[in-house]
Amino acid sequence: MERTSVLMYFLSFDAACKHFTVSSLDLNPDTFNGKNFRKQIELEFTRLVLVANTPEGLKQVIELGKITGGEKNPEKRISSNFLTVPLKKASGQIESYFYPRRPAAPVLKMGPTATGMKWGISYHEDWMSNFLVLLAETKSSTAALDLAVFICRDCSFEETAGGLIPALSKQLYKRFTADMANFWVSRIEKEKLLARHINTPFVDNHSPFASCYKEKPAPAKCYDQMKKADLIKRILYLECKLNALEATVK
């Protein structure tokens, strides 16, 4: 869970750097730019981990390989767990502050000494090798490829993509910085010979990742107690489920 959080925070930061075409961010909470940078990281994080927003609540990934419900929304998660505690601590540090402190594989550096900005955040010099350390316990011989598949779960691939790896590579270059994408794609290329579990990954009818999540049907008796607005949301949700099922059957 901790490694998953660090990975998602780091990818959110990199995606924000891609968005603003910068290599570091000043997340000063009292400035206009700082607030914009923070908001962008929150949005990128939400995009990474949110699977579905249903009438029954949020479905999100807190630990790779598992879909969880009943937690606070992703924006609050990253705001309280990452943009507040370590960043605030780093802002008052005299020595360079690296993140994460554990496991001992920092991918980011924070604070005035490390970045030259009190609320600064930038790439740790060893982020590439440490990124792989964070993936080391995923128990997969194709961890970079698997992570890319998850990250690109709702992307629309062109028919001329030329296969899974070229298609994923194109999406990674769109979403992340050149350094991140180059590193990630090169790692995927090294895993290519091991990717025997990938077979005919493209389908004619795209079914969002969220539709694969099995939910327990709401008891019929509870509908009588629902407010009108909640009941409408529930009906729309069930209609979407039915349409997705019909598309799959066709």
C-alpha cells in the first residue's frame, strides 16, 4: 500500500510537470501558481487511482491489484498524506529532504535546501533506479508493462497502433514527461520477451475498467427509502451497466 501511494504520488508529480512544461514545482500554498500546481497534482492523482464514482460510493485503487471502496476521495488522500505532511515538514528542514524516507528508495526531493524553494518539489537524482525498487515487490516479471496497462486502462487506442507496446508507449509519451516516458518504455521493451501473459489485448468494444468490478446489488426494499435525486442516479447507473453488457454481447 505504501509503495503504491509513493508510485502514484510520483507519477502525479511527473504528469503535472508535463502539463506545465517544467522540471520542478513551487507548491507555495499562499501563491496563485502554487495553488494551481497543487490542484493539478490532485487532479492527476485522481485520474490515476479513481476507478469509478457510483451512487454507492467511490471505487479506487489504494494498493495495486485491489479495488477499494469507502475511503475518502483521492484529492483529499493526496492532500492530507502527501501535500501536507512531508511537504510541510520539508519546508522547515535545514538539510535536504528526500521522499519517501521508507522504503529507502527516494524518488523526489523537497524543501529549500534540496530545491532552492521553501515549498519546492523536484526529482531525486536516483529516481530511475529507485522507481524500480518501488516495483520490486509487485511479484511480476513484467511490472513496468503491467503498471502501464493499469495507468492506460481507459485510453482510446487507434486501430493503427501496431500492437500493445507501441500503443501503450504512445499514451505514456502523451501523459508523462519525456524522461519518464523514455525510461518507462525502455523498461517495457526489456520485459517484452517475458510478456507471455498478454494475448490479443485489443477488443472491438471498449469496456471501461470500472465495469469489470462486481458490485453487490442494492436490496430492492431500499429503493422506497431513497430520495428522488439518489434514485435517478441509481437508475442512470443501472442503465449504463445494461448498455455496457449489451455492447459486449453484440
